[in-house]
Amino acid sequence: MKNLVIVRDLSEMACFYYEEFLHLFAIMQSATIEASNPTYDFPTFSGTARYFGALFEAPELMPSWREEDGEVLTTFPSANEDDTETYLVGFIYLCSMQNQNLMRCPHGDELSIGVVLKPEFQGLGYARLAVNHMVDVTFRDAVCHRIQALIMDSKDNSRAMALFVKCGFTLEGTRRQSFFGPYDNTWKDITCLSILDTDYVARRSHGVCDATVSLWENMLHRHEEENEQISRIIQGPEATLKVAPTSSLQHEINATNDRSDELTSGRDSLQSRADSSSHNADSSRDCRSNIRDGAVISSENSLGDETDDDIASWDVIADFEAKNE
């Protein structure tokens, strides 16, 4: 069997894993905002963070871990029973992001969470276990009212966002090019996700440990809420702008497509009727021409068909009219 353990007191492990600590911290400095300050070193950052812990995969618990320094997240069967090594998995931390010039709120601060794992331990669910554990501990001890995750623009940011959404965080938005990376000298987008103590209590009261919505559903839900808020703000006697909720946009698109199909069908019907009328007009002109030609031919035939008796009758009539004159 193996255990996934979070260890806060690293003094006992430093002599065995210090080189690995430094290597992993260098990765964390280039991947996270909180540790990106080039003047930070590993002892400084781990000592000033509100919470800093190292994740270990270990077959057996050390005596100090059983007392107070270690917290077991899960126990799972080992793929190799002969493997008795203890492996460094990653780091997890909580930092205070509140302005030091402001008075500290008596109801708790705002904390920023971050987690970084070694590549060979990614995709095993360790990060999700660690984040859920940290959220439980933080809100259970009432040390803050809001936990946020600031994700730097990178090739793995979609995986990081999906992780925090599954842990119950809400996507708040992206600040475009708001952070200047000191290691690659480029401006980067920062995406913010957060969870409130009220969100945590509501989620636990319904017996839901993990969020079941996808990142896309989370974004659409957030967009609908923002549109509804804008609609309430702009409503008034002089307001002319109306913001449609996202759920009605697809309905409007479908209705527009239906009207377009109806117009196309009507246009085709009118064209067919116009072609039919043109054909009927041509037929009428041909018919009148045939009738006219037939009448001339009939009259010519009737003149050519006069008999001798008809001619004699015309001569008698002509003589009678001459005598009367």
C-alpha cells in the first residue's frame, strides 16, 4: 500500500530531497504568479507563505507524519509491492494577496492557492485531492472568506482551469496581458477562479464534494448572471439598451433561420407562379394567332367555293337594281 501525504515541516526531508525541492521550485516560479518574483528562493517563499506543503507518495508513514506534520490524503494499492521508496510528488501553497497597507479584515483574508506537480505524477488525481483538502482545511478553520486561483496563460492553463472548476471554483474572467513574465519577458493573460466560504458551505450542505459542471457550463452560467445584472442596472425611463440572456440567443438564431427558410420558400413560389403566368401568356398569344390565321383561310376557302348558281343569283340581283334606277 502507498499513501499520498502532505508534509508541512520540511526540515526533516530537506537533507534527502533538497535538490528536488530546488528543481521543482524553479518550475513553480515560471508557472505561477505568486512565486514568480526572481528575488525569491525556496526557503524564503516556503517560509513566508500562509501555508506551504510538499506532497509525497510513501509506502510507510514516518513517525513525525503520524503526529502532526503529515496529513494523509489517500491510501491506495501499490503497483509494485517491492517499491519501498518515498517520492516527492509536488508542492501546494496558500498565499495572502491582501494589500499589506490595508487593515486586516477580522473575518478572514483573501488567499491565493497554487499547486504544482512533477510531470510523472500528473493526471493521477493527486492535484484534485490536494486542492480539495486545502479548501476543506482553510474554510473549516475560518482563516479566510475567499480562495482564488490565478492561472497564467500557458499551454496547460486549460487543464488547470478544469481542475479548479471540478473542485468547486467559479470562473470570474480573464485580465488580458495583466502580468509581465520576468523569465520570458512577455505580457501574459491571467485567468481568475475563486470559491467563497458561502459557496463551500452550500456545496457541503447538499452533500456535493466536487463540482459536476464543466468549464464551459460554468462560463455560460457566469455570462448569464452578468447579463442579468447589466439589465437591472440599465433599466429606467431613458434606457434603450436591452441585453438578452445567453439562453435566448440560440432561440433567436433558430427563429431567424426559420424566417429565412420561409422567405426562400416564398421567393421560389413567386418565381414558379411568374414562370407559369409567362407560359400562359405565350399560349394565349399563340392561340389568338392561330384563330386569326384560321379565319383568313376560312374566308378564302369560302370565296373559292362559290357555285354557278350563286353567281347567277348575283347577276339577277344586279339586273333588278339597274331597272329600278
